[in-house]
Amino acid sequence: MDLKAESLRLRDLATVPPTAKSRADVVKGLASKFEGIQALAAEVFGAWGDPASKATLKEWFLETMHRPLGWAIRSVGVRELARVTVAEDANWVLDLYFGTDDDLVQHELLRLAAALPSSPAKAMVEEKAHNPDPRIRHSALKILVWSSWGNPKDLLRPFAHDSDPVIKKMLRAWRVA
């Protein structure tokens, strides 16, 4: 395979509407043994952004979650999914984000969680920010800081009296506590 030619071909596909053939070609790209080709294929689906492309991108991304050293390719998936995320994605994105016990993976998912539209995600995250588990509260506050749902200081202010030392430190850094 000529990687340069394949890369250029995939980049060109991102500039035109999808057809059945081009969609099948890009799906093949997601299955490539070369992560660079996978990344370009993911970018094509993100550029197309239609429901079928988004569904394929999501399915591929969820498969990357099982790769032991998949952080680089997952970052591409996060970036492209963040481009096309909508309110209906709030449940699966937040379930994935809060459902992982791996702090590194959760950090990778932060950009995707923060890209969710304010409604309904903001209320869901604020509810998590009141969870008795300090780890969940801390994770929720990180989304509030990274999101575009308002001024981070204003979003964090309701949590100024949290007793957890990690959260207190975070709030001091934001000059909230």
C-alpha cells in the first residue's frame, strides 16, 4: 500500500459528500493496520458528520477503548466525535467517562464529555458533582471547567465548601475557594 497516496485519497474524500462506495472505502481505512490511515478515516467520518458516519465513528471509537496502547488513536476518535456530538449523546458519553476506573482513559475522554451541549449534560454533570464519592465529584468538576457551559468560576462556585482536599485544591487554583 502506498501510504501517501492512500492518505491523499482519504483527505480528498472528506471534501465531498459520502457515497456508498466512498463510505465502504473509509470503513476499510478504519480497519487498516496503520494508525495514520485509521486516523485519516476517522477524520473523514467526522468531516462528513451525517448520522451514518457518526454511528460508524462511534462504533470504531468504542472498539479502540480495548486497545492496551490505544491512547494516540483514541485521541483522534475523541476529537472527531467531539465535532459531531449532540444532546442525545450525553448518556453514553457520560456513562463512558464516569464508568472508567482508569484515570488516564478518563482524562482522554474529558474533551469529549466537555464538548457535550449544555442541555442536558450540564444538569447530569452537576448531579455527579454532588455524588458522595470524591473521585466522581472531582471528575465532574473537571468537565465543568473544560466545558463551554459558562464561566468556570461561576460553575465551580456552588462547590466551594467541598471537604475533599483534592477538590479544595482545584477550587483554590480557580480562585473559587
